[in-house]
Amino acid sequence: MGDGVVPAVLNALSGTGIKVTIALPNELLSSAAHH
């Protein structure tokens, strides 16, 4: 996973709204933990 994941997730959040926030919480937390 590189920097491309962040804009992809942001685009998904913008497109689908809260459903993505619920679907990918572990991805976001994991990504934040690596920073």
C-alpha cells in the first residue's frame, strides 16, 4: 500500500459516504498507525 491508497479512499468516501467509513475502518486505522 502506497500513497495512492489515500486519495483512493478519499474519493471513495466522497462517492459513497459513510458506508465506506464503516467498510474500511481497519484500513484507515492501520494506515494511520504506520505514520
